[in-house]
Amino acid sequence: MQNNIRVKLAVFSILEGKLVIHGDNHLPVTDLKKRESLDSCVSELFDNATGNTLSDFYSEQLYTVDHPFSVVYFALIPHFQILNKVAVFKPINSHKFGHPDAEIVSYALQRLQWKIEYTNVVYSLLPDEFTLSELQTVYEAILNKKLDKRNFRKKMLSLGLLTSSGRKKKGVKARPAEIYTFKSRNPQIVKIFS
């Protein structure tokens, strides 16, 4: 007898300043096997999609849907850490998912947009060290809008989430930018936007 429960996963990343999602017309999906935990099932999906271990990145359960009964998750990964070189990641705005995946992707994106307004989860889309411009690019890609550079920097530096490395980014034409790290690469609640 089967459980008749499916697990679906929306995996987001940032590539060339754009929010991208894994999948080619549908989200990764698998059937939950008898006596298998949801965690191990979604971990397997993530590993197949990215070639990486889910526990190293941010993920959360979104909700459950009927017909067929599915438990839906989303996860974040920096694009440079996607080890599966044949994985299909496309810009979210140009992706055409069928029903019900299109609704799942829409909700997952909305949830991610809400999440970055009150948490630091963008750390899962950045390398350990980054510039404020690179951080702003991630926020702009997720929110799909430009942010005022000066206000963004002032806000981010006032939150106490970042630590300066004391070093500057080399090999750039403009004035070298300061390099930062997150004080913690664990989810924290903080008011990013008022």
C-alpha cells in the first residue's frame, strides 16, 4: 500500500542578477515512500536538483495541496554551489510552469519576498564574503525592483547583521568596494524594510 503523498520543491537561486528557479516546465517532485520522512524525501529532491546537501542551505515547508496530495517546500542556494551541471535553472519571469506548479511557484516567490522583509535568509543566496552592491542585487532580484543605493546601504549597516572584513574587492574598475560577511548564517528575525 502506498502513502499517496508527493513532495514538491521550488529551488531558487540568483544568476547574473536575476532570480532563477529550478525546473523545466514542472517542479521537482517525488512520491513519499512508506516509512520515509518528509525531511529525507525533500533532501533527496534537493540533492538531485543541485548536487548538494539541503542541510547546508535555507529551506522551509510552504504548505500542502490536494489532487494529488503534495507537501511543498522551497529552498535557496547560491548559484556557484550548484554542483549538478545539467540542472535547469531559468529566470523566474520567463519560466512557464503548468498548473498547479505555476500557482506553487507564484506562492513560493511571494513567500520569499515576504521572508526577506523580516529575516536575513538572503545569506543562503550569497557567498561567505560579498559587497553591499552584491547584497543589494540579491534583494532587487527577489523583489523585482530597484532599491535606492544609499538608503539600502544605510539600512543594512544599521541592522547589525553584517561584519566588515576590513578588505576591499580587487580587480574592479571603479573604486574598490568593502567586503562584508554575515555575523550569522542562520535565520534571524529582523526588520529589513519598514
